[in-house]
Amino acid sequence: MAILFKGYSSKTSVRKLQDIDLAKQDLINHFNTKKGERLMDPTFGSVIWSLMFEPYNEVTENAVKDDCVDIVNQDPRWQLNNVETYSNQNAISVKLNLTYNPTDQQDVLELNFDQQLSNDSGSSLQLY
């Protein structure tokens, strides 16, 4: 099979990413950016970071799901099949069931948005 997409990453042990790995890293980068944090593009990023300390109710859950739908829809390589969200002590976990469109491959991306409460560390996005 021919390589469809190529790119480089400083966040993974493999420096050259291809195809589904590159597309997945692009999604992770989008979720890892707080909305308003990117210069010259304040609409890029995720609002989930600002919802972590809000009461986790139906309104918050719908905002998290809507944000996930918006982010995945911005990348034509992915189709979002299902979103599940969970909250646990100032952290929000998201499970995305995705289809990688170029090869129709199914994949699951689990993200944990966790605010670290120390002076020297900011937010961290953990993959499971």
C-alpha cells in the first residue's frame, strides 16, 4: 500500500510518522491546544481545558461532545462514529471511536484531560 501522508513529530519516539499515525498525532495536537492559545488563529484548539473545573452535568457533557465533533470534523481524514465522556475529580476523559477514511480502518482514541495542580506544570493530555 502506498503512503498517503508523511510528517514529522517531536512528541513521539518515531520521528517520521505516516498515514494513520500522523493523522492521529494531528488530532492529539488539536485536542492538546487550548482554544485561544494559538497565535493568529484563536478559534483553533479545544474548549475541554476550560471545562475541567465546571460541574460535570448534562450541559458540560454536551459541550465536551460538541467540541470533539467539531475537532474531528475539521480533519477530512477522520470520521467520528461515537463519543463517550467521563469525569473524575477535575479531569475529563474522552473516548473517540473513529474511522480513518483513506483505508476505512477503525480506531479508538482515548484522551484524558488532566489539570496538574503544581506551580511549575501546566496541563497534560494523557493517552490511554
